[in-house]
Amino acid sequence: MKVLALVGSYRKGGIIDTAIDEILASAGEAGARTEKIYLIDRRIEFCTNCRTCTQAPGEQRGECIFDDDMNPILEAIAAADALVIGSPMNFGTVTAVMKRFIERLVCFACWPWGENAPTVRNPKKNKPAVIVASSAAPAVIARLATGQVKLLKKAAGLLGGKPVGVLFIGLAARKKQQAIGNRTRKKARVLGSKLVSRANH
């Protein structure tokens, strides 16, 4: 089986990246193949809300007008058995690069002109997923005061993911180069093995 991670952080080697590495390492030890995609390294155009990708009916995702790296990313996600989606908090929500990616997931909706609201093309959620988030604020306060985790869960759902755990790291900006703590590391490794276990059943 394969676990694919999407990293929406601007800092390689930072808190989100390190936490995801621990999840993937644990999943690898449990027998999974792993892959990590840094969104900052991929060319993802802004969604212009033209809704071209939402017009054709059917379960297959719609085709975007842009020829960029989004389609290869979505193909890699489709081929994976489990997902990890991570982003630090910027201005109360996910980073701009993660938001850009999420907005392009409109291709998973069918919304012909004249219809009042979109419908999800394929509502099946058969991939276990783990959400990783961080904030400069304490974790409890940040989760209650923002919709960051809810947004990441919604994105996971559009990608066929069913969240089986959330790793939310609070007080993540106390140092310029901050490492994750042992408690966070242990939880990340538990979530990694949980992904493999859920994907194999």
C-alpha cells in the first residue's frame, strides 16, 4: 500500500514537515510505501472560478482549463491508499499555497450553469487520512477559534479521504527554528501506523 502526504508549508524541515516525516516513517515501518509532495515546488495556477471543470456530469473529476501540475498531483492522490494533508496556520487559516490547491478541488463538483448549488461527483471516502496543522496559539484555542482543521478535512473528503486522526501542534512559533516535542513525535508515529492499519482493512 501507499501513503501520500501533501505539505502546504513554506518551510522544508519545519514543524509541519517534520511531523509529517514522522508519520511517513512510522507508516513505512508498518510496510507502506510513502511519498511526499511539497505544494511550493509545484506549479498550481489560481482557480478563476470559470466552472468549466464542473459542467460535465459523471463521477470523474472535471477537466481544468489550465495545463499545470495539478493533474499529476491528483493522479498521485488517486493512486494512493492513504493520505496525509498538512498546513501551518497563516492569518487564521491554511497557507495561501494550500488554499490555492484546495480551490482547484472544485473539479470534484458537478455544477452546471442554472443549478443553485454544486454536488460532489463521487462522495465515496475510502482512503484513511490524517490532518496535520499547527498554530502559534495554543492548540485548543486555535482549533476552537478557526476553521483550519474543518477546511483540511473537507479537502481530504473531496480527495476520497476519511480522516482517522488530527495532529494539531500549538505554540508552534516560539522559536525561529523550532523542533517538534517528544509528545508530538509519538502521536505522529501512532497516526502513521494507524493509517496503514485502516488502509489494510
